Amino acid sequence: MPEHQPTAITRRQLLQAGAALAATPLLGRIAPAAAQTPPKGTKVLDFMTGADVAKAEAEGEVVYYSHDGEAGIAALLDAFRKDFPKIKTSYVRAQTGALYAKVTAERSAGRYAVDVLQLSDISPAIDFQKKGGYEQYVSPEHASYKAPYQSTPGGYFTWMGVTFAGISYNNSKVKPEQAPKTWKDMLNPIHKDGMSAKLSTSGMQHMQWYMLRKLYGADFWQEFGKLRPRGFDARAKLFVDWALSNRGQTVNQTNALLIYGSVKNDAPAMATGKKLTDFKLLFPTDWADFQASHSVFVKEWNSLMGL
């Protein structure tokens, strides 16, 4: 059995948190803010780290906050523990909005319970940086990530990868000729009362809302809302270095519960043989506008989900 233990977040806490969201997992080391120069890395296994592994093993535990599903988190932490069996792991799982509300509340109370924070939205990641929430740590692995995939200045948070949004359907209930093949096909009245989407506490949902609104206009989601969709809740230095290395990136790309396309320059291919560069990706061209859209998104999306 896995040795890492989950900490529960209730649905009530999730809905009360109702904060920010997006499509890119962002990894940041949490500690009292302190500036740091790039460390002299040492090779451990097949990656570089600025950590003192002996001290990390003596400390003995990494507490990880993540928006991923519990099985996906467990798979990632199991892989880390396989490489470093002396280090125990524990985690808290919730959507990004709830996680950010939790970590900011802990920080306000002077508590530092989490070592590594994974968010799925750029907005709270930047906000937490402005509040001095992270410890700046320039990983030796950062050299393999382009500047747009890192915080400014570097060392506060890093894009861990890019996940994919798509349309799935139950083939026992939807005939092949009725299955949506494009985003606009979701607006077909035959799907009324039969669709689900994530709540506004999901970073992926904010990104999807923002990009399809840009492509098809604000009316797209209003028409979607008429179909009555349902809403659902969908480490320190050593861990950060490991997660950003090809060892950690391979787990993120190939585990069926994760599937995050790596933005690392020299990342291995995914299980399908494809790399992220083989896909046409939709990203905001104006991140400031994306951040500013958040309050509009939450209000509109909660209304569509009947909240």
C-alpha cells in the first residue's frame, strides 16, 4: 500500500473557496520567502539537484498540495518514493481554488504545512508570488525550460507540463452519429440534460471557457447553459528537481491518470510516441486579459452550473 496519506477537503469547503483556475500545472516550492542564487547542482540518479539528499532523507517527508485526482497524485508520489524510499509523502487534493484558499489561510495563520504546491492556473500562482508566498529556488533543471514556462524572475514557479481538454461521451448512451466531433457540436439540443463540466474551481475549466469564448463569442457558453449541464468536482528542493527532470516528466507524460505533455526542451515522447510540439495548442495571447477575466468566468460559470 502507498505510504502517502490524503487529507480530505469537503465539497462545502470546495464551493466556499470558489477561486481561480487554468490548464497548466504549475509547481512551486512553499516556504518562508527567501532569495536564493542558482545552486551548484550535483548528479543524483540521472538528474541534477541543488538539494542535499542526505538532509532531505533525514528530514524524511514531502507534503504535496495538488489539483490532480487522488490516483494520479498517488502514481506520481509512488514514483518519487521508489527513487527515494527514505522520504515519506503525504498530500492534500482539491481543485485549484480550494487549494489556494487553504494555503493562503494557512500562511495568514503563520502555518507552513505544505512543501510543494501544484496549481492549474497562472492567476493564483502570480498572486502568491506577489505576496511572498514561495521560497525562490532556481533548480538546475530550470535550464531545460524556456523562459515563458517559468516565473519572472525564475525560481518561484514552473510549468510542470500541459494537459489536454477534450470531449468524452458514453458510447452506450450516445449513438456514433450523435457523438460531438467539434466543440460546437456540444450545442446540439439532443445533449440537453446529459452533459457534465467541471466547477469554476477548476483551472482547466477557466482556460476552456476563456479560449472557446475567444473563438466563438460569449454566446457560445450561453447556448451551452440552455442545455442544463451539471457541474462536478473533478518536496521540497529534491522533489522539485525530480519532478522537473525527465524522470518526473516521464511519469507525468505516460501515466494514464496524468497525461501532462512536457514543456521541457529535451522531454521524452509520450506513450503514443508524440511530443507536445506535435500538437496545435490553444493558449491565451494576453495573460493579463486572461487573469482579468477570472471574476467574469466565475460568475458566468457558476450560473451555468446552477450554483
